[in-house]
Amino acid sequence: MDGAKAILKTLSAKCRDCYRCVRICPVKAIGIKDNQAYVDAKRCILCGTCVRECPQHAKIYRNDIESAAELVQAGKVIASVAPSFSAVYGSRKGQRLPSALRRLGFFKVAETAEGAKVVAQQTTKIMNSSSSEMSVCTACPAVVNYVEKYCPEHLDKLFPVVSPMIAHARLLKKIYGPDVSVVFIGPCLAKKQEAERPAYHGDVDVVLTFSELNQWLARENILLEDCPPDNFDNSIMPGYAKLFPLPGGMLKTMGIAQDGTQREIMHLSGMDNVKLLFELGNAFNDLEIVEPMMCSEGCINGLGINPEINLFERRANLINYAAGKIDLPAADINSESESKPLTDRPEEEHEFDDVDDLDDLDLDLTAVLTSEENIGEDFSEEQINQVFAMMDKEDPESRLNCGACGYSSCREKAKAVLRGMAGIEMCIPYMRKLAEQRADKIMDSSPSGIVILDEALNILAMNASFCDYFICGKHLIGRNISYLLDAQNFEKVATGVKEYTSAIVSCYGREFHQLVYRLYEENQYVGIYTDVTGMLVTEAKMEELKTQTIKKAQELLEHQIKVAQTMAKFLGESTARSEELVERLMGTNES
């Protein structure tokens, strides 16, 4: 099941290698290659988190509007609308949705809540079976994907019942004939992959998110406000199944009360809670039934839902719709429309008065659960330690677990390196240390003498050339520069009399070109010395010396940036100092 490969992709032109998608992916299904993020279809559960969270909008999912439009043009197509539509559109627009879909060309428009009610009944039958050891509901395809990929040892805990989408599609084709096509419209990205499972081939022909539906309506210039209110073409009364998008909605439909105090009955939402559920171990056996949902707060918070509507407003919209608390202006109810008005199509008129009547249809509601290869690889300590050595993290204290690379710990990062989904260069502290070491090496090997002073003009650092020029050693670090040299030019810069000084100074029988300037952010001062003993220093020569000094400073920065590349913003003091060094020297040259 590598549906993610065809459904999710990264726009390379927009990807900025920020690691945010790596950081927020709950199963670490995103790797980095050639400074670009990619989705590993084998690991992806299609929860849609990366699409929602990418700040550059570089993650997109397959748009299936054209496929749906072609189906509608070719024959009879039924729209199966997920019950979360009421959360998306609210009462006024929601009542107009069936009319809008008919204008798009759909033959029938029905609520997926019909399938949800059937699923609830089937799950209840299995749960009440004396031999049943199952306890986990399977309405959420992302949860099913997670169990199949990451904890297949718990597959026997899942009720083998198809999702409401598949159940509804099979119900519709039983009622209207096998030649009709079904387009599911809902909030879930995982539904696209679920519809393409071989076991469900031919059930759902196309899956659209509500976002795609809105695009389609806009393309056809169909405004919900201009459509008359109308009913769905339901065959059964969904009842409480309209609450399926909310945590606990399935339990409510099954007639199970859950107020949070029952130990053996649970409903939960959010990936973190789903993970914790399957880490229960033996405590799992004490659970009678669990309703898990991958999206936090349920389907009303799915990827294909307009985030501009407040989450709690969405919840209220759905509850009001399920309870029948929808207020419509009298003009809407009494207006003439191309469809039957609400008053002529009472909710009570359905083909089946009770779900039990559906037994005659002989619906197959059995889910096909696949035990995939467990991709939570176990690597040996030796392998992990080898990666630690590559990142200079052999000492446990150097493993900061800072999360800057996108992984929760250095150990998880090492595993990602071993599976080929991460590179050593993603470790920001390691790259910073490497850049600092490179900068120190360049400074020490420079033929120019370099000294760095603090705000009190005490020596912080000096390179080997400076020590040679002025016959001193590193033991002078901490002493005032006046102990070694005339501090007049440093004082001029420190007091603000000059932004920088460029002069010829003499010391120990030698002449040096001295350039002094300030590092403002660090409040430090830099002196660079070039030996010009015996040279005729003309104005042109002075300009040449300044240019050479700037070039050396530029080389220092380029070496650091080459090592750190786009991580410069994380590199801290070393790079910041070097950047200002070059900027100040450039200003010197221009002046």
C-alpha cells in the first residue's frame, strides 16, 4: 500500500529545507535528500499533518476534481457526503449543499452517516459476541494505517469492519445498482488511499476533500448562497450517526454512554494519544471498546476543512445539525426550487425504517486488515554508536536532544541516518561546532596578525602570526592591549571618535599596517596587522592592503557558510562575528 507516493508530494521550488515537516510528522515518514524533503510512502499513514503545517506550502496532495467531473459527465454518479459537512458549512450553507451538488451534475446526494449507522450496528454485533477479543473501532483509516505499519501485533484488537465511507458506497450500489459511481466528499486525506486499496476496488470511484469541492464549485460559478435549501437522498435515517465526526460519536451511535469515568470504555483523538493507546501492553485486555481518531478533536479538524472557522464553532455547527436545530428563513423554505422543497420531503420518508431491514441486502462489511512489515526498525547499539561517532557525539553529554534537526532525540536522529532518511549535516550543534573549528583554523593559519579585544580592551584571542609579530604568547589573554601595544587607535574606535582606523604602526623595529574596527553586537574590537617592513607605503598601497585584508576576511566567512550552508541562522556567535567582520571591512573599503 504505497498510495502516499501518488497522493502526497513536495514542491521542490518551495521547499526551504527547514525540517518543520520532519519535526511534526508523527511517524517520521519524511526524509531529506539533496536539501529537499520527500515523503517515504512506505512509512506514511496519510494523516495530512505535513500538508497542514508546512510554512512554505510545499506539501500538496493530489487534486481529483477532474476525475470526479469526468465521472459526472459520463453517467450516474452519487455523492456520498461525510457528516462533517455541517461543521464546514454551518446551517445556512449546509442545507444548500445538496442543491449545489445536483447543479454539478450528481444523480443522487446522500449522507455518509447512513454508512456510519450500518458500521455502528455491525461493530455492536461483533462486540457482543461472546468470543470477541476485539476492542478498537476502525472508522478512521489513518489509525488503521498506523496499526498495520507500526504495531501489527495489535491487528487482532481491531474490529474487522469497513469504514463508513466503504459501507455507504456498498449500500448505495446495492440500492441503485452496480453501474452507479460513487464520489466521497469529506475532510480526510487518508480516504484517498483507502479507496484505492485492492480489497475495496470499485466501491468508491473518487475521493474529494471539502477544499477540492469548494474549488470545483467556484470553477463552475456555483454559490451556495444562491442554491435553494434541500434534503439529502437518504435511504435510512442516520440519527446519531451524524455525530460520527466527533470523539465519542460512534459510541453514541452504538448506544454506549461514555462520560469519561468508565475505565473499560474510551474515546480518544490525536496522534499522541493513539500512540499511547497501542503502548498499553497487557492493560489493553481490560478495554471493552475504544474509539480512536487520528485528528485531534476528530474529523471536524481534518485536513480538508476550512481552518478559518473556529474549531468550537465547527463542533457547535455539527451538534446543532445532528439535533435538527437548524433555523432557516421562511423565504428559503417557501421558495420554489428546481428540487423538491423541504416540506415535500419529510425526514421520516426513507426506504428503510430501521437498519435491521438492511439485512436483506446482504452487505459485506468485512474489513481487510493487512499485517505489513514492521517498519519500526531495530538497529544495534554498535550501528547507533557509529553514527554518534560521525556526529562527534560519543560522549553522552554531547547528545543535547535539542530537536533542531526535526527528531526528538539524537538517538532517533541516528536511526534516521541509518535508514537513509537523514544526513549528518542536519545536526545543527555539530555543524556549528564544525564551523567554529574551521574559523579557528583559518584564523590561526592566516599570515596576518589578528587580535580580538573585549569592551574593556582586554585580549580575548590572538592568532599565531600576531604572537610572532609582537613576540608574545597566549598567556597574555585577559591582559589589556596597552600592556603590549599603543592602544590609542583602539580607544578612538571604542569611544566612537572613529568607526575604524587604518594606520602604519611601528613595533620592535618593524612596521605594520593596522586596521581596527568594532563588532557591535558582541561589543568587541578587532585588530588586523600586516607586516609592511621595508615597503614604500603609498596611498595606492594602503588601498591594496585594505582590499587584501577584506579578501582574507571574506574567505573566512565563505569557509563557514560553505560548511553550514543554509543553517547560518542557527550557527550563533561564530558566524555572526564573521558576517559583521566582512560587512565592516566592506564599509571600510567603500569609504
